[in-house]
Amino acid sequence: DLLAKAQNNDIQAAFKLALMYDIGDRVPENRERAIYWLQKAEQANLADAQYVMAVWAERGYFAEASADLVIPMYEAAARQGHLNAMKSLANIFYETNEQKYQFWMNKIRTYQ
């Protein structure tokens, strides 16, 4: 089952389990368990997990989250080709840093 796979270091299973716990899909909704499994997947450099970690940080799931933490999370996923992470970075830098905005827009163009 999915839990057994996640416990045996199946990173995709850990990621899926995190999403399931987040919304209560076939398991009781449990933010702490969701974060636990997401961090396992993120620590294994799964781009989808890095992206979701950044999204959750922006939503306030982590008390210590700030732009200083969120941007590197998006960048980690974007460096692996995660298109939504690239789009998020472009949106973050749209009005504040033209050079970084253009960098990520150019990356997006190459991945589409």
C-alpha cells in the first residue's frame, strides 16, 4: 500500500501521501502528517515536492516561512525544469527585478 511504500523510501509515494493528508483524500486530513511526508519527498529533491513546499509556505503552513525561504524553494524546483515553479518565480520578480523576471520568462519559453 501507499504508506508502506512511503515508509520504504518511495519518494513518489511519500509525495502522494502528503497531498492526500493535506486534503483528507482516503486518509484523515492531517496537516502535520502532510508536512512530514512532503518534507521527505522534498529532501530527496523531488521537483514537485519542492514546488508544493513553496506553495504551502506561501499559504502559511510553516510559521517560519518568508520570501527568503520561499524563493529558494521555487528555485530548487525550477532548476529541475518545473514549469509552474518558473512561472511563480517570474510572478514574484515581475515588478521588483526585471533581470530575474526576464531570466525566468526565457526559461519558461524554452520549456513550453
